[in-house]
Amino acid sequence: MGLSIVTYDAPVLRAVSRPVRRINRTVQQLIDEMIELMRGEQGIGLAAPQVGELRRVIVVEAEKGPVGMVNPRIRERVGSVTALEGCLSLPGILAEVTRAEKVRVEYLDREGRRSWLDADGLLARAVQHEVDHLNGILITDRALSLIALGVGEGDGRCE
Ligand code: ZN
């Protein structure tokens, strides 16, 4: 368990991740360790570039437990909602970001099965946030406004 979260201006956060061609033990282990790290940080989502891996892998905390998604693609977006959002790679910053209210995301699960998830609320926001990471996009790029927090502040709902 050697993963740690890269932050701020690390170049890996600005790169575009490459698709996973085959889901092997290495990818499954990455998913498992990312879930562990996300939970340890009390986050609701994490993307592979945030741990220095430029692969299209994300994990999100869904109602029924954590979900690992390989090669996720947002297939439908409905509505629009603006809210404050944090990022585990940008500690101390909250950004006001407009996202789709609901999304349908297509992905391969941990075993390589084609899967779909219909998400709304915080989960929909987390999925969109994590897919942005795979494309090198950060909340500061989408921010309508930014809030800088003092050390130790924040609501702990970061992605
Ligand atoms: Zn983030």
C-alpha cells in the first residue's frame, strides 16, 4: 500500500490518462488501493492521476458502497446544478462548480464487465469530477468562484 495523493501543480494532474486495455491484477490492485486511500481520506471519489497513475480508472463512493470504474464514459447528462466542491489534490480550496444534475456513466467494472450507473446528487458530481481528472481538468478550471480555507477547515467531502 504505497499510494499517496499528488497535489497542486504536479504535472501528472494536467495530463490526459490513457485507456486501460486489459483489466489484470495490477489494475484490480490499483482499484482496491484507491478505494482504501479514498476512504482513509474521507473522500467520495478519487482518480488514478491523483495517485500518479495516468490510467482511466476512478473510484467513487456510491450508496451501496465503493465502485471502481475502468474507462468511464459519461453517456447522458441531465440538468444543471451549482455547488461548492473540494478536491483531495487541492487541499484548502473550495470551488463553486456547475455540473449536470444527473449522469449515466458507462464503464468496465473490476472484473471487466460492461456496466452502467445512473447517478444523481453528490454521486453525479463526484463522477463528473473524477472523469475531469482523467482529462487533466481541475475544479479551478471550472470554478465560478474560489474559496481558500484556513488550515484544518473544510467539510471533508473532497474528490
Ligand atoms: Zn479532485
